[in-house]
Amino acid sequence: IMQMDAGLDTGDMLLVEREPIRPDDTTAGLQDRLAALGGRLIVAALARPQLTRTVQPTEGITYAHKIEKAESAIDWSQPAEVIERRARAFDAFPGTTFVLGSEVIKLWRAELLPGVPGASPGQVIAAQGTQLHVACGSGALALHTLQYPGGRRMDSAAFLQARPVASDTRLG
């Protein structure tokens, strides 16, 4: 909880509590936990007759710009770890996207896999049953939750049942 002033998020801190970011957190999940934490803290702040003001540090602060839809496109030449983190960071908005045929598909959840020698970035290396695996710049990803345009989120098995994908397909 902070005292508002003329700057953006620059006022003195009145109550501070930390919330760890878990390895599998999405922005949406973290936002929900932070909203609950903020609710508890504002109730605590209002119940206290006196709050101690602490000046916010000026070192180590980074401005985070608004995320634009244009940032959602997956670059399969990036390491699998980077793409997986971006999928979690962009859940619930704007989602990460790739092109399959002529459709823009959203990827909501993926899991890191070891790379496949000889596979090129964006190449589908497995597409059967519940497995939809894609090679990245280093490593690979198992794509778990996806969404066709205008559709709902679905697991990889439902995705592949709706529209089969051949191994060796190149994703854009």
C-alpha cells in the first residue's frame, strides 16, 4: 500500500508484503493472488491509526511498458525456455500466437522438452494423441493448451482431433 503522489507508482510505501512468483505462474494467476493480497493489506491499513512511511528505492527500478498485441507472435528460433515464459507472461492478454496454415493459433500453456537433433525451429516433431511437440532455437516445447481463432481454449488432444497436424509441419 502506498501514498499517492504526482509520479507513477512513486509514492512512499505504507505497508509491504511480498508474493513469490512461482515457476508455473501465469500473469492471470499472479494477478489474482496480488488482488487478494492487496485487499487484505488495504483492510489492514484502514484499521491502523498510524502507518510508517518508507521512501521507495530509486535504484533497480525498471519501467515496464504496456504489452502490445504485436509482441504476441512466437519466434520459434528463440530458446524453448523463453517461449514458455512468454506464454505464461501473456496469459491472460494478449496470449502468444503462431501461424498454422492460414490460421493464427494462440498458445496458452507449454512444457519444456529436450531438443531433437536435426529439427529446425518451428518444426512439428510429434503430433499424435495428446502430443504436439515443436522444435525451438534450443530445446523443444510440448504445446498443451491452444486456441483456434474464435474458439475456446483446448488441450492438445482436442486441438489435434479438431484439425490434425502432420509431423514435419512448419509453424510460422
